[in-house]
Amino acid sequence: MRAYNKVIKDTKSKAGTGKSMIDQWTNFTGPYDNMACGAWIASDEGISTFNKDYTNEVLACYHPILPILRMKNLETGEEQLRLAYKRNHKWTEVTVPKDLVSSASKIVSLSKLGISVTSENAKLLVKYLSDVENLNDNEIPVQMSSAKLGWIKDGFLPYDTEIVFDGDMQFKNVFESIRPQGKKKLWMDHVRMLRKTGKIEIKFMLAASFASVLVKKAGALPFIVDLWGETEGGKSVALMLAASVWADPADNQYIGDFKSTEVQLEVRADMLNHLPVMLDDSSKVSARIKDNFEGFVYDLCSGKGKSRSNKELGIRRENRWKNVILTNGERPLSSYVTQGGAINRILEVECKDYVFSDPQETLDVIKKNYGHAGKQFVNILKELGEDALRDMQQDIQREIYQDDKMQKQSIALSIVLTADRIVTDYIFHDGEYIGMEEAKSVLVDHNELSEHERCYRYILDKINMNGQRFDIETKVEKWGIIEDGYAIIYVQAFKELCKSGGFSDKAFLSWADRNAVIQVSGGRLTKQKKINGRNSRCVFLKLNEFEDKNGFVYAEMYDQEELPFT
């Protein structure tokens, strides 16, 4: 009775307070419907209830707060809760993990968002939120959600799907930057003008940005498109132009950089999923990544992050993505790697001269007008259908495939050219396609890519640079002798040479035997040789790298001037 009388007295004394604890409903002024709240008194003055003896009123929160939406993640099945709270006469919504509002020790972290919770009232606030959620189980809507962008079921997040985004708060700015802004016509007119300049750097980076959402449709693996060249050539502006297809290119809203850790880049790629990952200035790469750059490239282009356990010793959800990674820098990415498999996953475009005649004008346009073309491109892909897209990509792949080029690079290039044809025909309508021969120039020859070929050239250069080590008369550490067109190298010296260049001596010798650039004996890849009166086991390496297995050397046309025939 004391509790009842107190509530009645408070109700009459407070203007605007209608329903009381007896009604068992929240009574907040604002856009949200009243909800059943059991024994809680929930009004604009805060959230309170009475202790077990009904002698004292206890406060759970100084301001209105209530759950308004449950979000169930498609990838993990985990739930998040969207809370609405009112401070300074203004309602704010925030999405938090379900386990955070289920624990008194964790819910205290909401204080940094402005919610009035301390270690003193944490238990009461947890109990209030739990009661309201459970008492309104049928009224609080359940929304399917995803922490990943791109193709989700039959839609594309964030454009045309009922699924909402519930990703990590650290990428909130990235997600919010992906939206149409400004006037589409201004962006289109300016980009058409840029494409008419014929600069491969502009057309290729734009096509690569569009191509990112085609990677999944083509059933391909992620790949890297790297724009490199001298400073002030326009690399950063070209990357921002590519970003403006989907999002706000300014102030690092969408574009990241190489200063992040491997884990952060993995999470970023996982969140963007099918949208392009853009990283500015490869010279900023952290020392930890630089020491294992091949592994970093393999991980990015495998489309799958490392398996990790959580603090409960369970396995975390693996990060996965299928997109294009766009980078730029003053040095090509291939200069950071030595393994051919890593180079095979990179398409490099050299930035020559000045790409933009007026870069400031381009920046002014794309910072105010962006995000329209990406949304239109997604709608076009839906209309064309997956089968038609795959047929188009495979036709282009057959057109550009060459025996002396790397197949993985040909697949990546075909996806970029497919995107270029679609946007040229359906969006820009300007006929400014990327030329086939111009596109093929980014492909790497087998010989240039082969790790063993590079090892061979490395050893030959070392031999030419250290002639004194093959001279019996000089008093320096000897590597061997040169005789009859072969460098005869001590086995230990050969191993150290390979190691200094980061190559495997065993793998190279096996390749060298298959390509007839070493002499073998008795099934072994080395031979005995008497040097300075002592027998030693040595590697016999052919010095004429241009001579084929039959002893012929290719002659350029200008070498035939003195031949007595034509």
C-alpha cells in the first residue's frame, strides 16, 4: 500500500506522466511505442522499481532507455540488440552485442556512449532490459543482419536488401561512407571527360573498382591491382576516383592504408566482402608485414583469413572475401616480393607522366558527387544475369590467354575487362574501352615470373660481379673456376649464393637440370672437378643464358646485316 500510494502521489505531481507502475507499461515521450515493463516504473524521469520489502525505491537508470530491435546475424547466428536512449531531450540509437547487455560487468562499457550506467546500478539495468525484451518478445521485431557487404542472398547490401548491417563499430565510418551523394550527372560528365583523355591509369583503376563485385560472379579468387610510379603523378587521385564509384573518397572515409596490421586488414576485407579494398601508399607498409610480404599477398588473394581461437578456446568465424584490392605506391608491389606465386596475383599498371591535367578539379567533383555509379552497376549485373556475365568473362579470357603469360593473371585481367565493357556500354556510353593490346601489357611472362629463372639470372650477375673469386692468382675467398663456358662452383659456395638471394638451391638445381643449364653425372646434379690439385664436388652452371638445349642462340634482326643472304 505504501508503494501504491507513493506512485499515485508521484503520478499526480508530475506533468505529462500518464501510465504508472500499476499499468506495467513504459511511458516515454517520443517516437517509440509503450512496452510492457512488469514491476518497473519507466518514465521520462528514469527507470526505477522498489526493493523486495517495498520500502525504498531503487534506480536502474536516470534516463529513458529501451530495446527496440533484435538483429540476428546470418553468418554466425549471434544476436545483437538495438537500444534507444534519451539524453538532453534527444533520442539516440545504438546497436550492441546481446552478451554485453546480459552481463553487469560488461554493460558498464556503455557509459562511454553516454548511457548512465555504473557498477552500482549495472545489475538493475541488466534486469530491466531483460524484462522488457522478454515481456515484449512478440512486439520487438527481429531483423536479419550481416557483418558483410556485397551479395547477400538475392540482394546487395547496402542497396536493395531487407538485411541490415551489424558490423564492427570500428568500421562504422566505412559503412556510412558507402552511399550516393550529390549529383550523378556531374560525376558522369567529369568521368567521361577523363576517360576521353585515353589514360590507361584512369580507365584501368575505374574498371578494377567496378570489377570487384564481379569476382564472386566469375567464381574467381581475389587479386591485386597496383598503380605505381613517380610522386605527384596522380596515383592518389586515381585511387580516390576509383573509390568514388561506391563511396565518399575524402578524408580516408573509405580508403585505408598499409599502416594497419594484418588482422585489421583481414577484418576490413571481410567486412567489405565483395566491394573493393583500397589501400593508399604501399611505402607505409608496416615492418611486420614487409618482412613477410609474400605471405601477406597470398593471404589477401586467397580470400580467407587465418583460423583463430577465441578466449573460450572455440574457433572464431573465419574472415572471407571475394573482391579486388586496389593499391598504389612509388614502387611496384612486385619489388617487395620474390616468389612467383605472389607476383602472379598482382596486376601492375605504371603511372606515367601526369595522369590528370587538373587534379584539383577532379577532387572537387568527386568529393561532392559519388556513390551513384556503383549502385547502377549492381542493378545492371542483376538484369544481365549470372550466366551471361560468366560467358562474357570467359570469352574475354580466351581472347587474351597466351601460352607465355600467366593464367591466373589472365583470369584477373579478363574480369577487369568484362567490367570495363559493361560500364562502357551500359553506363558511360562513350566507346572508350580499354584496348586489348594495352591491357595485355600488364601481364607478366612466364620467364619473368619464374623464381628459378630469376635465381639463374641472380647467380650469373653475382659471377660477373665477382670475377676475382674465380681467378686462381688473386688472394680472396674462391667460389670456383670458369672453364669452357661453365662456371664451376663449389657446392657450399653455390648454396650460400642461393641463400643470399632468398632462393632454394635444391629447387633451382632440379629446374636447371630440366632446362639443361647444368651438367650432371651419374644421376647426381653435381660433378667432381680437380681445382688446385684437389678433387671437389661442384655445380657446373652454363654461363650463356641465351643458348637453348640444342646450342642455338636467338639472333635479333639487326644482327643479320653481315650475313651473305637475306
